[in-house]
Amino acid sequence: MTVAEFAEKYSLEVLSMPDPSREIKGGYMGDLLSWVMGRAKADQAWITIMSNQNIIAVASLIDVACIILAEDVRLDESIVENAKAKGVNVLAAKSPAFEVACEICHEIK
């Protein structure tokens, strides 16, 4: 499933979507950036509640399909602009991280 399809199906807010056709091939949930850098994989959707600038750098380094901010977390506009500039898809969900993870698991077998 593509990032755009996932966002539409689960009514996620699009904050940055420079690559809507990017395929989600799994998921990773974590908030400790050093832990995420060592364990998340390319093409996964990364679910987090972190909202600082460093999430864009980590997502770009790992080459995740997208970042999904759970629990209605908001980003400063400067972070959104950085995500767009670096080609990082960022979505926002009102639901808890666990529910977002269940949705990904349901879609990606």
C-alpha cells in the first residue's frame, strides 16, 4: 500500500508528502531516536510521538516510507518545511500509536 493510499484510507492528515507513491512495507514504533536509527528499516512507516527536528534527519537516514505522528502530535512549520525539502513523507494521526500500528499490521502482511 502506498503512503497516499494509507493516509486516505485511515483519514490521516498529510503534513508533507513529496513521495505519495512510496510503498509501505512494514512498520516500526519508537521514540528514542538512537534506538530507531539502529532498528527501523527502509520502507517502513515509523510511528512516533516525537516532534523535534531530529525526526526528519533520522527518517531521511533510514529512508523510511513515512513518519506517522500519533496522538495528535503537531510539528512546527519549520520542521514540516524541512521534511518537504528532504523528501520525507509525514502524516499525523489523532489515534494512539498502538492503533496506528494495528492499522499498518492489518494492511501490510
